[in-house]
Amino acid sequence: LCAAPGGKSTHLAACLPEGSLLVSNEVIRSRSHILAENIAKWGNPNCIVTNNDPKEIGCLTHFFDVIVADVPCSGEGMFRKDTDSTGEWSIANVELCAGRGRRIIHDVWNALKPGGLLIYSTCTYNMEEDEENIHYITEELGAEALPIPVKDEWQITGPLKYDHPVYRFFPHKTKGEGFFLAALRKADGETEEIRFKNKNKKEKGKTVPAVPEAARAYLLDTTSFTPEWSGSTLWMLPEPVRDVYPLLREHLRILSAGICMGEAKGKDFIPAEELALSTALRREAFPTVDLDWEDAIRYLKKEALLLPDSTEKGYVLVCHKGFPLGFAKHLGNRANNLYPQEWRIRTGYVPEKVKTFEMKV
């Protein structure tokens, strides 16, 4: 929950056991697209990005094993990094954020399985948004606050009004900015069986387009993926996504799921940027061109691109030092830069550290 811009989601995607599914939600529409972009750049196909209110997610009764809620807060832990934010702080805003945090947890609570875990965090220190809300979750929702196995030098606990294990991390004691953290377990109980509804009448008689033959060769293992068309755009859903996709599509606004493979236009199939960045990409399916630093930056700015004359015509995987950046279409005398317009780099600034690193390399 509250997942944009995506740092927590990419960290979770890296930590979760193989075969897990991560659903990342952002309620604010503009921020949800930034979240989807960063999830795509991370390249893990076992992810779904949604844009819903927590109350709508709460309709998924007993669906999630773990819910992470880094709720909106008054930001006291960021004062060292952003001194201007002190002027935005007020008691009224603290009270507003505390109430919003309780509402988010209350609305989504039904979606957590009995015995499941809730990770609650803020980047603030006051007790109204922190201990008071943990006390609400334990008293009103019946959860148990759990001790967290962290290193002693990292564990900074605040003044405890209640007998709950909670953790404060202060910027002068730890690496990073300040934040508050608590882990809670939902009380055990009988898990309600999740039921899938049949597809609506419009979809029953709908003809599903065939997957283009070329696109079948784009993934390392096509047998573990299921095709899903959205208009002329083809998505490939890995098993963890495929198993729950019908249910989530029924209740939520899905922005992305699995891997966006590309778009069918007539007899042509244009590979998507997300495919180039996916860990499931079979790189041998495309000719590859490795760009130097200057050309790589030009590509990411979506500027004109010149590829070596020896490059095969057609769709080319563009890389820098072996790392995929995206696709270009080589036409012989020129190449079309296919980097998404909305992702392009808009600044010419290059940090001195990067310049130094490039010179040493």
C-alpha cells in the first residue's frame, strides 16, 4: 500500500521467495504510473501494479499473506534531509495523518489472511501516528505486535506509552533518514475460500488473438507464461500472476501485470520497453548493439540514434556495458529510437562522480 514511487516494492521483489507474487498499489493516479514505470524497470515479472483505494483492496477477503503499509505521515523523520519541510509541520497535520493511517489499515484489514503479517511504518516520530495507531490495531482489530529481529545498534525504541514492541530509527544513530516501524500478526482464524467468478458474457464469445510467432521466442521459458491481450497489447503472465489475475481484474484497476511484450500493428509486432528490461528476456532473440556512455545518454533522452552499418535490420536490443536499455528499429540508413517518450531523461546534468567513474573505466 502507498507504494509510489516504488523503492519499497523493488526491495520486496528482491527479498520475497521464488514463486511469490507482489501486488503494489498507489491510490493517487499520477503517482501510480510512476510506480508502474519503476516496477517495469526493475524487471521482475511476478508483480502487479494497481491504482485503488484501500477499501477496494479490502474486498479481497483473506487474500494476502503479508501487507506492507508505509502510510502517509507528517514527515518528522525527514527534517534533517529537507529542512524546508519543518515549515509544513503542524499539530493539525499530525492529527490528519494519524486518522488517515488508521483508516487505511481499517479498510484493508479484511484482505489480510488470518495469521498474516502487517508491516506498519511511517517516516515520523510522534506517538499519535505511531504508538497510538499500533494500539488501535491491537485493540480494535485484534492484532499482536511482534518483536523484530534487528541488530542492536539499529534498534532505537521510542518512549513507550503502551506495552508494544515498536522501533524508531533516528538519522544520527542509523544510516539513512528517520522512520518508525512495527510488525503485527493478525489473529488466527478460518480463512475464507477465494472464489473466482466466471467471465462476463462479452468475454465468453470473444476470440483471443494468436500470439505472434516471433514473440514466442522473446522469453527464456514461454511454457511458464500465459498470454493476455489488452486491445492490441500483449502481456505474458507468469504462473503466480496468472493464478490470481481473474480475481484481481474483477475487483481492481490493474495498470500492469507480468511482462508487457509489445503491440501488434498489422503484420508487425513492436516489442515493448518492459520486455527489454525484464529478467525473463531471451536476449539471443534480438541483434544487440552496445552503446558508449554518450550514445546511451542520447538514447535515454530519446534523441536520434546512429547504429553501426553492420547492424541487422529490424528490432535491435540497445545496451550499455552489457545492460539492456531498450529497443531501436534499424532501417539501414537510420534507426528509430523506441524508448518511451514519457520515460526520457530531461536533464543534461551529469554528476562529477559519474564522469570520474567513466574516465577510470
